[in-house]
Amino acid sequence: MPNIYTCSGRGRLHNRPEKRLTLPPRFQKELQVHLSRRPSVDSDDHLNEPIQETHKIPSNLPNSNVNEFQNRIRGILTKYSNGIWLSKIPQFYKEMYEEELNTDVLKQLEHWPHICMVETACTSGQTDVLLYPAKKTKHFIKSGLDHERKSQNLTSSKADPLLQPIMEIKSASYNSDFKQKVAEILLKYSSGLWANALPKVYEDAYKVKFPEDILNNLDLLSDVCTVDQICDNPKKAILYAKPQKSVDENLNVTENIHIHKDIKAVVEREHTLLMEEAKQQCPENLTVPPLIVPAEASPSVLIVELYNTNEVVIRYVGKDYSAAQELMEDEMKEYYSQSPTALLMQSVNPGQLVAAHAEEDAWLRAQIIAVEDNRMKVCYVDYGFSEFIENNKVYKLDKQFYSLPFQAAKCKLAGLEVFCDDPVLVKIVESQTCGKIFAVEILEKSEIPLVVLYDTSGEDDININATCLKALFDTSLELHLQVDALYTNVKVTNVCSDGTIYCQLPSKGLVKLCEILQKLEDYLRYKQMTDYSVSLPFCGKVCLFHCKGKWARVEITSVHSSRALDVQFMDTGTVASVKVTELREIPPQFLREIITIPPQATKCCLADLPLNIGMWTPDAVLWLRDTVLNCPDCSVKVVKLDDWKRIAHIYLFTPKNFPDPDRSINRQITNADLWKHQKDVFLSAAPSGVGSLKGKSNDLPASELMSMSLKKCIIESVKTVLEPSSEVSTICMPPPLPLSKPGEHMDVYVSVACHPGHFVVQPWQELHNLEVLMEEMILYYSMAEGKPVTVQKNKLYAAKVENKWYRVLIKGILTNGLVSVYELDYGKHEVVSIRKIQPLVDAFRKLPFQAITAQLAGVKFQQWSEEASIVFRNHVEKKPLVALIQAVNESSNSWDRKIVTYLVDTSLPDTDKWIHDFMSQYLVEISKAN
């Protein structure tokens, strides 16, 4: 895949720092004839001046190492093409080459203009130096002169620095027969041949091996071809054939040839004409701005193509991206349809940016990759793919079409980096993604962003990264259940609140998992565990969690904050909320083995339960847990497989009752007196565990999805934060939130905005404390045993809304087991199941309630229309603003207090926007319109 981000044809046309002349091949024969008539050139005064070496080798560095130092520095600068501080060079040098940098090298960088550009900058009162990659000059007619200039066989040190010898003696390493064959190949490619393609063409033509070191020193071929070096990589050069007659004579040269000064003017004039022609083809001052990653949280992208998961070609979808591109292409079509023939390119070079007339009468921006006889290969820089087109389809790109960044970009898929080249993985990712639009979660904004792809086209959001990772599962270790088959030595590992159970069945995969986890345990026993801390958690990531003295595989299912998240234990089906600091990365040497073992938790449900039961109650769930959970010798009979829901309908037996169907768990639970109340949870085999892969957990408390043994294992980490805790509150009410006095300013965040007469603000300086409180509530209530609670109106509780726990006030008790609650820290009203209500413990009653009800000052109170409410909401909700308090209406209950305040948006660079002024102007305009 060609580089679609830079146009290598640009940026190479800078003036040379020193004036060196390279003689065009067509002058060489003429020059030889001319010189043969001259008795000597040594008498020319201008040729008696010594050669001046531009880039001197520092005397305190070993001469043999200078080239290596220069190449390594060039490599670092190529990676950081936008500039790098001089002080950072030793660090990056050590990281890249695993050795310390000789400090003398830093002192000599300013003497290496062919390696880097040096710029002095002042930051924070200190002076530092910025380094940039050296600007390159295109060698339009580069031949063997550079090689001969460096040769030790220069006839005299009295040569004019502008005029260099045309030829030294032919290379002793490669005979004229080899070079003649190369010349014959190049004659077939009149428009040039990429140097890295020469070995294959040579071996195909002559059935002999091409010398390996030729590509590293193309000057060895200078007597048979012209070398166009377009970048630092010698293999990225283009080779052009010299006229055959010139080649024949060059191969027979046995002595040095020098140029007489009276040819000098002719050569300089030709060189100047070529430079001017090149500048017209690719103007130096026309650059394409870089593509900026969208600021929105989940932008949409179109997947174009991929060769591995670390280089996925994408296009962003949106107003400033795909829509702007479509507008530009319409303008290109109109522009080039008016006078296309006048804009045809007469000559082109690889790297040039052009306008290409593509199929279906489309006009696209393209970058030339290679040129052949009557066609060329181009990369469409806004789409990211390449194709061959005819020469008459290429036109000069007008400067107005340089303003839009190239729309084709790259990203890498999080969690798949280690397996990026795995052919199985690449194939499944390609089949799942190419040509489709996805929402992306950008984890790291860099030159190639790290992302998670989500398919949002269905009812549930599908994590594409996690789904494709499953393609690496070892199919030989998968458990294939059979209908009517009996399985013994089954262990029930989890019982969910809807009656779904997870079982471990004996299998090759379970044996393999136990072996690898034991090896992992032995390896990590003597390691510093902080070395494997998880620094970047994201949904779908597989990592390790230490539980009950053993390491277990977990998959992150929801990230609440930088400190707390939900995980599902892959081999037990258990869901828990844990701290990020408790997770560990899988050591690299174990990663493939651990990832390729399929999950060992099989999802099941009890078959043939009577329909009149209708729903699961907490009593029924607790009875099932007490009866079968972690019982190692259960047995199951599979009666049905639901592939769509990926669940098995089974008869479950404890050891004493196998295999009598009348004594199965299915029969016992229907006979028990467990179904008398709680009519809001339906008996179902539907999955209850993880919710959508995008990060939203199911409505059921995570504590009900956990086994009792797991809770005992991890609840200790929460107790250290929350002790002493009691379900019976001894602290009735948190202290009231201190408010600014009338006339004072207060930094606020608007959490809810209904209309100017009612909105809710939070004190900006307390948001961090609120975030910490929310994290602790998630961890505590997810691990605490959830029991039915008798709720009372106007009392404080904790309530789970979506996947978080909030401090709430009960506003009303509704039918069907629902309650109306008011979130005391956010000012929102919600309706939730009574099953999601828990007592608010003392540890969570210390921080003042953060929601402050407010009314906008400076506007007359009225019935606000829906349109006016929307305008107000769009300008203040979810934004940090400054509040100028006008009045405070106190109340005995902190949540009933109200402020009347002005709001000021100070985010604009030149002026402050007073919201009441804006709303007043809006009302005046509306009244005029009506």
C-alpha cells in the first residue's frame, strides 16, 4: 500500500544549499568529443581550486561510525517528521537502537545539513533546539557523478567544485556483462523502473540471482543508468536507461574525463530550465493540510481496506470530511469539464499530486506511484486505494483543490496489535469490515489512532475488535454439545437473577486452560506485578484478575471511569465491578496461548419449566444458588440447543439424584414454594449478563450475576475504603452544599437544562469528589449482596440507573414494582425497578448533594415555548459556565434550595456571552417574526 499521507513529489524542489552541477547524459558524448580536441584542462585557473567538502566529519568521532550515526539520526527524524527537541534525541536513540548515544554527535548535528535542519527555540524562559528532517532536492538528472565525486581516484584536488568528473573507471565488482543486461532491461521501461523492482525483473529475464548489495549502492550502476533518488531510502529510487551508445562508451572508459569550463554555461542553463519545468509541475508553495481527527467521542468511519490490523485504511464520515470531499469533487468535475485538454500533464514524476479522470466521469485527486509506457499507477489519496490509468487521464491539479486534507487515513484496532499479521485474523476482519460504516471509539489520538470499532446497525452494539479476536480460538479445543447427551462431573459456576446458569464441562479446552494458568502462576510469582498494570482499559480487552489465590481470564465489558469498570470472567460467566488497578496485562509469551483457548463457561437454562411459573423471584434464585453453585459433581442432560441465543436447555442433576428426571433440579424448583411475589422479573432463558458490547450493562444489578465465593474474594478491597458501613444509617443527612452569596461568582457545570426557568447546576470545583464517590458506589454495590428493600417515600437510597449507582430521593412508589426517584447529585428524575434500590450507607452520606436547582436571572418569567427551551438547552446543557448569583432561596431540605443567577459563557476567545442577553434577543426576534 503506498503512503497516502504525503506527496513525495512535493517538498523536494528546494534550492540546493550549495551549487553542484550534474551533467545531463545527452551532453556526455558531445563533451567527450569536445575534450578530445583539447590538449589539457589543467591550465584552466578555475580548475586549480581545491574541492571543498561541505559536511565535515567531526574529528572526535570515529570516521567509521559517522555514517552509521547519521543514518540513525535520519531514521529518528523520519519518524518524528514534525520536529523533535534536541534534548529528546538521546532518549529516542536509546529506545530505537538499544544503546547510548555518543554525546559528541549532538554537538555536530548543526554541521550535518544533509541530515537535519536546526532551529533554536525558547520555551518557558529556556532555550532548546528543534531538529527537522533535512529538506531534499530532487536529483532530476542524477547519474554516476556523485559516486565519482567521492572516489579516491580523482585526478586532481584542483577541480572546480561546480564541475565534477563524469566517470571513474568501471566498478571492479561487477563486470560489463551484468551492467549491459541491466541497461537492456531499463531500455524496456522508457518511463523509469523502481529500484526495488529491478531484482525480480532481472531474475525473471536472465534466470540468475541479482547481486544483493547493488540496491544499497546504486552508484555502481551509474555508467548504465540515471538514478532519481526521491527519498532517503535508496530502494525508493527510480532508474532511467541511458542511450545505448552512451552506455557502450561508458563501459569502455578507462581513464578520468574532465569538463572544460567553456561547457559550463551550457550545462548550467540546461539545469536551470529543468528546475523551472519541475517547479511548474509541482509548485513548492502548495501544500495539503494534515487531516485532523474528529473531536467527537464516537465519529463514524468507512473501512476502505486493510493489509493488517495495525494499518486499516479508513475515511471519516461527516460534514467536514466525506461531505466536504463530495463538494470538492463536484467542483473538480465542473472545473475540468470546461477546458480539460489545456490542463493535461505533459510529463509526470512519481510522487506528484494530480487530478485523475476516473470511471463514471469522476474527477479525483491522486498521487503518482509509478510510470510505465502509456499508463501509470496512481493512489487516490481521498479513498486509499490504487489502480493503473492511462496517461491521458492525468491533469494538473489546480491550487484550489489543495485546501482539503487527504481524506484517506489509517487506524489500528485495539487488542489485536500482537496478532496484526495473522492471516486468519486479517481475513475475518476484512470480511467483517471492508466497505462498511462503523462507529469508532478513539482510545489514543496519534498519527495512526488506536480505535475500537462498533457495529451499531442492530439492536445491540457489536464490538468488532472483540468479535474478530474470537477468530483466533483453537477450534480443536471447542466444546460441541450434543442433544440428548449426558455429561457428568459438571460444575455450576454462576447463577444469574433470571435463572440463567453457567457451567464448566470437562473438555480438552478446560485441561489446556488449567495447564497454562498454572504456568502463568509460576511465572508471575516472582515478578513485579506493577510491570503488568493495565494502562489503557477498553471494552473487549482480555486481561487477568487475581481471585481466590489464582489468576483468571476476564473481559472488560464496561468502563465506568478511569478507576472502575465491569468485567466478565470468561471461564465462569461471572460479572463483577473491579478497580482498574486490580487488572493485569497478559505477559507476551503467554498471550497467544491464553487468547486461543475458547471460554470455558457454557450458558444454560433449565428446560421444561411450567409456563404458569412465569417469573423468577429472589427466593427462587437464592434457592438455586444454594443448591447447585460450585457443586463439582453435577450432571446435565442436553434437551435443546438454541444457536441463535447461544444457550443450552438442560436438565440439571445433583450427584445423589442422577439420572432420575423426577428428582432433577428442574422438578425440585417448580415444587418449591418460591414464586409468591416479585412480579417484575420474568422467567426467561434470554441472556442477562453483559449487555451490549459497547459498554452498557444489563438492567439487573451486577451483584446478582456474581457467585457468592467471588464476592467474598474481592469485597475486601472495598471494605478498606468504606468501613465502617452499615445498612442502617446513623447519619441522617449530608451537610448542605456551601453556596456563593448574592453578587458573587461561582464556577458551575450545567447538568440539566429544561428551560430558563428551571435548570440544574453543579459546583465545578467539586466534580472530582463526585466522580470518586460514584466510583466507590459502583464498586461497593456491585459486590454487596443485594436484598429486597422496603422503600419509603421522601427517604434517601442508592439506585442503579443503567450501569451506575446514584444517591436518590424516593419521589413516588408506582405499580408493577417501579419507583420514581430524583438523582440528588445530577438533578434528574428517573423511574427504576424497586429491585435496583439499596440502602444508602453512611460512607456515601458525607459529600453534600451536588445538584442545585436554578432559574436564569435577567429574563422575565413566562411559559417557555418548546423552541425557546431547545435554544436555551443547546447553549448551556453539559457545559462549564460562570454563574453570577443574584438571589438564594433557602429551604430546610438541601435539594429544595434554589438560586436565581446569571450565566456567562467565557469559552469564546474575544468576548463573554451572557445567556440572558442572548435569550432576550432571541425572544425579540421571535416576536418580530410572529
